Amino acid sequence: MRMRFPYIYQLMLGFLLVILTLMSITSFSIIHFGRNQVINEVEETFLNYASLIEETGFDENQLNSYNQIFGNQGIEYGIFDQEGELEYPQINQDFQSNLSEQDLKTLKAGESLLLRTKPNTLRKNNRDTVSIYVPIFTKDHRYQGFIGLGRPVSYIENNMDELKGNVLKAFLISTIFAVVVSLLLSFYLVYRVNRLSKATQKVATGDYDIYISHSNRDEIDRLSADFNKMIKALKEWRSEVLHLEERRKTFMQDVAHEMRTPLTTINGLLEGLEYNVFDEEQEMRSIKIMRKETTRLIRLVNENLDYENIQSNRIVLNKHHFPLNEAMTEITEQLTPIAIESNNEIVLNEDVKNIMVYADFDRFKQIIVNLIKNSLQFTTNGMITIDAAETKESSHIIISDNGIGMSAEQMENIWDRYYKADSSRKNTKYGESGLGLPIVKQLVELHDGDIDVKSELNKGTTFIIKFPRKKLKKVEE
């Protein structure tokens, strides 16, 4: 079983590691810089004192006066001849230079030997000292010897210890501050993450009425914004699913009713034929009725299959140019008997002549037939008019009726699957499924075309279908 390591501790550990690493590097740099500064100050001090000693002309009285001043600062000095033998002070023979032949050559060449840390450099004891050696030259640039100044290393170490103590205090204070800041930042970030977590849990239970406030400051805010978009999309999707489910239930009820009626009729007629109930004339009439009801069932099934095929992109269009008048003449001849049954008239205007359409012929006829049948379904003792026009970009077909019309709300829903604008007419022989107009829209869009509808209650409806014209490639002569 893995040990759980909460996110807040991970954040705190991350913050602390970064802050402590930066503070450690900074502290080391400060101490290193401080040590170099102390050493540079000691070097500069020693060089200045060497200059003062040289300016005395090595007068013993003045040199003796410097002994007390230098002694108060823990500085000891000596003046050596060319061979490195001590000349001053004569009273203290514990002084020694301990310089190598190479060091003496360096001094004779006019170069100073800067700060060194060695035991027993100027005095014969075990204390570590820091020392500096400055060559002495006469006015005519002859080498006379050198001046050596030294101070115990403890003087430098005392200054460094004080610096280290101050740095340590600052480090401890900064560490406490870093822990507090890390804790606050971690709590703040974890709080924001927990908001998303709780919102996700609510969504998992089906609650989509959630909004997470954000200000677009960082990635978590952007995640919150994306989460809100996702919730909005899920809410719309859920509403659409419920909407479609309600339509599906209505559709299943309608289909069950529509199928039950012709199946009951067919079953009754078959039963009569089986027992020779009908005479010859009634038998022929019964066969015609059964054929009509069978056709009705086939149409219902085909409409559903068509819609599913279009939705799943299983429809392949065979587009080509054809005369609009030719297609419209066939359609009006096919639908005129149906129009007569409801005392309607289909009028084909002269505008359809001399207009070419670029489309799949069979699917084009399906589109127009469905639209005219829709008009016939909602029109009684009226007229369905077919007009046409064309532009450089497309061919237009306009189908108008003077039927019952539609409201604005109905026009928004007519392209939805299973929707029926007038449920009181849902059982007519032209509108069983509520799939006619959705199929029309899908087929028009497959042609890269467009369909628009205008309607007014009790005045009628107009459909305008636009089929784009084929773009012909220019042939170079």
C-alpha cells in the first residue's frame, strides 16, 4: 500500500527546497565576499602602513612611536636587509622572514608579496599569521631590503565569525519566514484546486448548475475557465439529450400508432381473405388497401434509414448539371393527385425554365418532394407555388404555400429530429415521422447549399433553397 503524500505537503516541500537552496547559495556568497573584503582591507591597511614606515626614512624614534600604534591593532612589523636578516627592531630577535630564494628574487624585482597565511612567518611561534612584504628601494632605485608586516589570523577570523553569526541569524529568520509564506501559498493553491475537485464531484452526481469564479491570472484560472466552458457544454448536451429523448419517446409512440393502424388493417384483411369472407370485388379492393398500408410502412422505415445514413456520412452524392424544369415537371406530376385530395393546387411558374441545377438528381427530388409534402400537410383549399431564380453563385428554388404558417418558436425547432409543428396533424399520411424537414436540411448541407424559411401564422410558409453552382476550371488555349 502506497503512503499518501498530500498535495499541500508537496507544494510546501517544493517551495522550501527552492527558497532554502537560494538562501544557502546567497549565504555562501555573502560569506565568501565578506572574507575577500576583509582580506582586501587588511592588504590595503598593510600597504598603507608600509608606506608610512618607508616615509620615516627608517628613523628609529619615529619607528618606535609606530610600535605602540601598531601594537594596539595587533600588528607586528620588521625591516629586513637584502639577505632577509632582521635590522629593526633589534630588541626582538624572535622575528624572522622565512622567505624562500624565489620570494627574495621577487622582492628584488620590485614586486610585493601580498597577503599570505602561514605559521611562524614573522615570529617563532605556532600561531598562524597573515603577512605582507614590500620591497625597499633607494632614490637611485637600488634594492635595500624589504618591510614585513603581520597580524595573527585570529583577527580576521574574529571578523569572519561575526559576519557568519549575522548571516546565520538572517538565515534562520528567513527560514521561518519562508515556512510561513510556503504554508500560506500552499493553502491558497490547494484551496483553489479543492474548489475544482468539489465542483467535479458535483458534476459527477449530475449537478451542472456550477460556476467557478476566476480572474485569468494563471494556469489554475485558465483551468477554471475551461471547466466552466465544459460545464456549459455538458449542460447544453444534457438538455439536448433530454430534448431528443423526449422526441424519441414521442416518435416511438407515433411510430407504434402509425404501424399498429396499417398492421391491424392488413391483419384483418388477411384474416378475411383466409376465410373467404370477401367476394371477388372486395378481394381486389382489400389487396389495394394492403398495398397502400405496406407502402406507408416502407416510407416510415425508409425515412429513418435515410436520416441515420445522412448523419453517419454514408450518403454518396452523384452531382451533375440538369434542367430544373425537367425535375420539377416530374415532381408536380407525382404530387398533383395528392394535392387534389386536400383541394390544393400546385403551381409551377415559368421561372423554372432555362435554369440549370448542379446537384444529385435523386436527392434533389427527395428534397423538393419532402418540402411540397410538408406544405400539403399544413394547407387545405390552398395553393403551393414553385418559383426559381439564379445568380452567379447559386440556383434558388422557392416553395411557398398559403397554409396555417408557423410561429417564431416553431421555426426554430422545425429542423430538429422528431419535431412536429402541429401535433394535431401528426397522423396524416404525409407527416408520420417528423423526419422530413431534418432530412431536407441534412441533404441541402451535403450539397454545400443553404435553406431558409419564412413564415407567418395563418398566412403561409416559404422555403428558399440555394444550390451552389459548380466552379468551372479555366482551360488555357
